[in-house]
Amino acid sequence: MGMGIITGDRVNGAARWMTFFGIQFQPSELAKMAVIIVTAFILSKFQEENGANPKAFKYIMWITGIVFILIAPENGSTAMLLFGVVFLMMIIGRVPWKQLLKLISIVGVIAVIFIGMIMVTPAKQYRDIPMMHRVETWQNRIKGFFEDKEAVPAAKYDIDKNAQIAHANIAIASSNIIGKMPGNSVQRDFLSQAFSDFIFAIVIEELGLLGGGFVVVLYIWLLMRAGKIARKSEKAFPAFLVMGIAILLVSQAMLNMMVAVGLFPVTGQPLPLISKGGTSTLINCAYIGMILSVSRYVAEKEEQKKQEEETTAEVKLQAATQILLEHARGLVTAEAAGKPGNEDTLSEVSESIPTDETIPTEASESNKSV
């Protein structure tokens, strides 16, 4: 994060990368994973009968705030996304609503003041301020999103001014229900970051509305499956971890899709598990591995619990059978003893009643003397 600024590894004007021994990676991806894991751990440790202990909110905010400050100057969308995911995790973790509402109020006021300042003040005044060198980029993206595009006639529209948005719109508009079929995209040759930030526009161009809708359903299904795994987990930490990872992946996917179809200002968020990437792909694979690990743990616990229930039921059945047999022998003995001259009958009836030796259990060996 902060080291990206020091090392000077800038791509598209942003110092989001670090290089070690010729290997380039994004430290913000590792930071996101660390925050999700730590948040899940804190929520699990501070769970009480009526919800999370108020101290959990303080610890989570300290950690998230530090990481947010380090990420935001170079990657504001990632910082906001991470903050939103942590907020949703706190809701799931039953953090007191009083604290959450205060947080929303404070963050809302700060966001309005900050956005108002950077939109009103000329960008050149921020160039010498540390960590504010991307203000001009933020201004252009926000203004480009809210400007009235219909006011510009098609013949006078400057396609090179907002080339990414323009070519993404062309890719979507030139598609249809089933698309142009895989490999037949035209706009991928003109659209910058077609393999990453705007991959969803290319998916729609090649696979159509059906293909784009299917991708959306896959992410929703991932969230639903993660929720099912979390509900089955008997421990709090795995449940919070799975939900945090799923919310992060799905939120990032939705943000990428909204940018591609023009519902959100342009950001640098890749589409998880689909966009081309190095660090993000490895981290996303690690996320899926964590979810699968928790799923296997839950399945093993369920199988173990099922076996224990079956063993308990078998033991109870054997005990009930023993009691019934002893009760039956007692009744026969009492009935036969009450009739004179029936000693032979008593002996025959007693021998006809099954004893413990006829029950195929290990516990019956100790009852052979009965």
C-alpha cells in the first residue's frame, strides 16, 4: 500500500504495485484479506448472548481505519469497498446498532464535505498536498458520470474523450440476446482494460444478455451457498469468515458490473474469478479455498454428529431391549411360581426366553450371568 508510493511502481498513474525480485503484486489485495480475517476473528471472540461486545466495534474500526487511510490515496474504490464489507460483517456479527448508526452519520458527513471540497476546488491546488495527487482523476470520473450525455448530438460526440465508457456502451449496445458468440468481440480491440475493469461489457457482447445474466446469477448463487455454509457452522469464526469473503467477492463483482453498464463512475475493480490478473487472481483463489475448507469442516462435523446420534440411538435400543427381557422373565417367573406343581413349566418357559447371549452386542458379554 504505502510502499507502492515509495517504490514508484505506477501503472495508469496509480502507485498500487510493489516489486520484489522481479515479481509485481498489489499489497492492497493482501490487506483486504487480512482485514476480513481479523474482523471475523474479533467478532467471534466478542460474541455474547445478546450480541457482540461494544469493544469489538472499537478494535475493528482501529484496524479498518488504518488500512483505509493507507489504501484510499491510490485506490479509493478499494478502500470504500473494504469499508462497506466490514460494515456488513458487523451487522451480521450483531454489533450494537447504536454504534453502527453513529458510524453511518459520521462517515456520511465526512464524505459529503470531502466530495464537495474536491469538486469545487481546482485540482491544481491539491497537487502539492501529500496523498492528494489523484484528485483530478476523481473529479473527471465524477463529472463524467453525472454529465448529461444526451445534450451532445451523436455527430459531435467525442468518443476519444471517454473512450472506455464509449466503447463499453458500444459493446453492450451491439450485442443481443445470445451475443456474437465467444471470440467474436469487436470492441475488445478498442476498449482499454477490456480484460480487466471492463470485462463484463465484453462478456455481454460475446454471450449476450443471457450470458451476462448467467454471470450475475453465479455470483448470487455463491453468496447463497456461503450463507448456507455459515448457518451450518457450529463455530462463529468460520461462519463470519465465509460470509465476509462471500460479501467481498460479490460486492466487488457487482461494482465491476455497474461500472461496465454505466451505473457507477469508472473504478479499477476487476471482476473476481473472471478478469485477468496476478495478485487478485491468487487472492481470489485463496478466498475460494477458505470457503471450501470451512465447507469440508462443516460436512465432517455433520457426519460425525450423525454417527454419534446413530450410536446413541443403538445404545438406547439395546438398553430398552434388556429392560424388556428382564421384565418379561420376571413376569413369567412370578406367574409360574404362583402355581404349585409348575416347576417343570417354569423351567421350560425360562429357557425359551432369549437371554443376553442372543443379542449381538459387545455389552451383552457382561450380562451372561443373568
